[in-house]
Amino acid sequence: MKALITGITGFAGSHLAEYLLAQGCEVCGTRRVRSPMDNVSAVADKLTLIDCELSDASAARDAVKAAEPDLIFHLAAQSFVLASWAYPGFTLFNNIGAQLNIFEAVRELKLDPRILVACSSEEYGRAEEKDLPLTEDSPLRPLSPYGVSKVGQDMLAYQYHASYGMGIVRTRAFNHTGPRRGEAFATSTFAKQIAEIELGRRKPVVHVGNLSAQRDFTDVRDVVRAYFLACAKGEPGEVYNICSGKSVTIQEILDTLLELAQCGIRVEVDPARLRPSDVQMLRGDAGKLEGATGWRPEIELRQTLADLLEYWRERLKG
């Protein structure tokens, strides 16, 4: 099988590339010209990398034509929620436009790949305790421009399946973390700050945002396995939650990382890390995905956080 991953040099994309190679797939991936190669350096010689700006319809078409994939995993996006408040237009046009260009390229080239569109639990937005756990039928009430962009991707994917019979499967992944997580995200910025403190590079203070929010975390290595199974075994036109079914507060995440730290550390709230509005609680139900594919998360959250902290220790030493 030949797979094309958009955003292959990113967090999830790099883990997915490694997983697909282990399954015996031939793996191609798109990347922006100046994208760092750190995440895929260990397997770069086994990949076919295509420099491509997916917001350019012609470039997207050329990339799909060059790959001629059996499977497409569309992961590329502006994925930082806080940044979407500062750049709402870019987030919307980039995330929806890039996906539209991929779909149109597949149609124009008359290809028939299975396509996985990576959507997000941020689509569910405002939820109350009585609404949990969230299923695929829960209402979509996004609270950020990023969440709105993901609803757009989600609905566009459904429309192209319904209108043109394209083999598109959608997933709504809840929060996921692990090694290589970008430092803009809470779990990773906590881990990086702790590693810097351990190395004596900053004062023993971790700066944080909203610690009361509840999130459903899954290890990225479990998530990319879910992407593959959903793409291969999921029903085209359907949408599947990817989640652990458990929620923890960001405070609990921080507490675990502090327990793993090798020194005493204080915590201070940084107002710049607070969002204009925040999803207060998320917990999902992945029963539909389990029924369709047999997928279940395998890596415990404490192990995920330990691996993330070790990733930053090793990276900062280098």
C-alpha cells in the first residue's frame, strides 16, 4: 500500500509515518519548504518527501499526482487553538482550503484512495457534565476559530463523500500528547519548562494558563494507530471519536509532571496563556471506533507524560 501523509513532519504526522512504515507501507508526505526535519530524521531515508504548499491548488494537485496513493491521511493544519484567536482568517482559509484542494485533486486525477480526515474534539466546544461522554451524535458548538475550521473540514469531508462517493472517513481526536508535541501546547510547554529548570537554564517556576479545564488525553502513538485502523476499516462517510473515555484536569497533568521532575518547582499563572473563551470539559466515547476496528488505547497517561518529559530532557541536552 502507498500512503500519502499531509503534514508528515509534524507531531502526529511523524508518528504516523513510523507506524505505517512498520506496517510495510510505502510512505510519501507533504511538507512546507522550511519545515524542520527533526521529527522525521530517524526515518527520512525511508520516506518520499514532497515540498508543497497545500493552499496552492496546483501544488496540491501535483503532490497527489506524484504520490498516486492508496491511502491519504490529511493531517496538515494550523492546529494551535490559541493562535487561531490571533489569526482567525488564516486558520479558517488554511485548514478548509487545503483540504478542498486535496479533494479536488483526487477528483480531477480520477483516483480512488481511502482518505482519513483528522478532525478534532474542539468541534464539540461548549459541553456540560450532563452532555458527557461526548459521542459522534453530540452537538457541535465550537468555541474557537480553530474549532470552527475543524467543523468546516468535517462537513466538507462528509459532503464530498455524499456528493461524489469518495472514500472519506473522518475522525475527531480528543487531546493527544507524547514525544515531539509542539511546545505551544500545554503538556509540552510544562515538560519543556521542567526540563529547562532541571538543567539550570531557568528559574524554578513553571508558567501556566487555565488549570481547571478537563480534557480526555490519549497517547499520540495510540492515536496514529487509530488513524490507520479508521482509514482501513472504517465506513466511508462516517465519523469516529478517538479518545480514552477518561478526563483529567490540566492541574492533574501538571501535578504528574512535577512528580516526575528532579527538583522543586513553583507554579505561576501567566495571563498571556489564557484564552478569550475555553472549552471547560471534554470526555469522549470511542465505542463506535472500537466496534468498527477493535481499537483501544494501550499506553497509560503517566507513561505518556514520562516519555514527553524525557523527550525534552534529551532534546535540550543536545
